[in-house]
Amino acid sequence: MSSFVDELIKKNIPWLSSESQSSPIAISSRIRFARNVTGYNFPPKLNDENRNAIYEIVTHAVESCPIFKNAHHCQINELEEFAREVLLERHLISAEHMVSSEAGRGIVVSEDENFSIMVNEDDHVRLQGLRSGLQLREIHADLLQIDEAMDKKLHYAYRDDIGYLSSSPMNVGTGMRVSVMLHLPGLVYSKQIDQVINALSKMGIIVRGIFGEGSTALGNLFQISNNSTLGESEAQIVDRLTKVVNQVIIHEENARQTLLTVNETFTYDLIGRAYGVLKHAYLLDTREALSKLSALRLGVDLGIFAFLTTAKVNELFVATQPGHLQMYAQKALSPEDCEIFRANLVRNKLSGMGLELD
């Protein structure tokens, strides 16, 4: 039942593939709406029968949305383990959703992969828009149209005094989570990242790793998102985070310039060593691969590698993850086999051979 996941990995990831970004520091933007259907308990209190009922209701409701024409959907427990990992690595489901074996927990993915819905995660509906670069306002405009169309079918749980109801108090109100993934090697290597994170925390902004809550910032990739969904309008939240992200981008640009002017030899050595390892290694674990890819991407951003593109390196951030490797191999791989397969993939990709493997 992972046929649609097989199709997904054959295509470029749209939120990583764009070369027309205003700043290469902003990798992607994401907005999620948490919604629940009137008349049903929240997912933590649902039995299998009611979860299945919600799944059917939601997958029927998406048919009214043009963006979900030809969408793929399935229940999570129908997928192989590494197919679920692929969905997590492409930021289409959460870690909690990935490991669930409960009936009725599902996923809906638009044909272009820019929009998706987690069904029966912490809420009945987690509607998501995901695009490359800093495009929060554009995503928000599209999600509003989808959300309104689905509300007509689902009749969301809502109160005039507090807004949308959720299983988590943190999501009550707008029910909206806004996040941007940033590549911040300049701030990390110049040892300014902790100062920036502390400043963001005081502003009510959450900083997480590459896969969100509970994850670490591998590859110098950080997700920053709003902490509160109550007391501000959706537009205010989007505008505030956009302004914060632009400020972080300025700090990162300044940090990169400082690295080049104050510690040029260190910077070029870091980038050159990363390219050497990626081009010639025969074993690569996940942490080392992401670390070296981060340095390589910094080199591309600085114009050191004219033969590489940002999009090509971006794709490797995801393609080298364990779920994708096992889907390419069409079998479960041991940790050592993953390291061999990963190194082979990267060598071939940097040699211009795409994903065709020996």
C-alpha cells in the first residue's frame, strides 16, 4: 500500500527545488491549521470506529477542494515502516503520526505535494501548506481558501469567545502554527547561535531542529515558529514571524561575511573538506552527511561551486535520510548498509549521475 510513496520519491521535493528564492538562507515555509469536527471526541479519546468515521469524512470533504484533485490518501497503518519514514522526512507527517498503528490515522497529500492533511493526529484535521523560501503570506492565502471549503463540509468545532477548539490548549484560538526552516551555518560557526535562540525565546518564538519538536538541529537547519495561537489574529502571527525571520536572515548574512573576512582560511577549509568527504567517502552516517552537506551548501551560497545548485544540495538533505534510502533500495537496510548506500548516492549525485546507483 505504499505505491503513492513510491511515486513521491521519484519526484523532486517542491519545497526544496526552487531556485527563485529571495534568500537562500530560508529553506522552506510551513503553516498548519489544527481543526476538529463538531460532534466527535478529540482523537486521543476516539475508538477505532470513530477514527475510521473521521477518516472517511475528511477524505470525502477534500474532494470539494480543487487543490486536492487527484490527491493521494491512505491510513498510516497500511504503510511499511520505511514508507512512513519517507513521509516524515518530507515533512508531511509528525513523528507521533509515523509510529502509530491505530486505525483511522491517515494522510492526504495533494498531487503537487504542496498541501497535505494529517487525519486523527492530535486533532481530527492538521491542514498544512509547505513551500520553498519565505512565503508565509502566500501559503496563508491558499490555506484560507482550502480551510473555508472544508469547513462547509466538516463544520469545525469553534467558539466565538476563544476560536477553534483543539485537544491541546496550545492550539486553541487560531489553531495555526507558522514555521520557517532556516540554514544558519554562519551563526553556528561564529558561535552566535545560542545568543540568537535566547533572544527569539524571549520574543515567544520557538526554535527546533530539522524535524520539529524533540529533534536536534542537524545540518545547521533550524525551524522557528510561533508559540501562541491565542490573542493574535492569523494575519498578525504571519506578519510577526515574517519580520522575525527577516531579522534572523540579516544576522546570518552578517555572520557569513564575518567568517569570510575574519576567518577566511577556516571557512574555505571547512567547505573544501566537506566536498572532499562527500565526493570520495564510502561510508556516511546521517549526522556526518548532514554536517558536510551544510558546509557544501554554504559554499554554493558563497559562489564557490559554480557547477552545483542550491536545489541540488537541498535535495540531498532529504534523499540521504534512512527512509528514502530504503525506499530507493526497496528493502530494509542495516545501519551499515545505509551508510554504504548513502555514500554511494552522494558520490553519484555530485558526479552528475542523479540517483542511479551501482
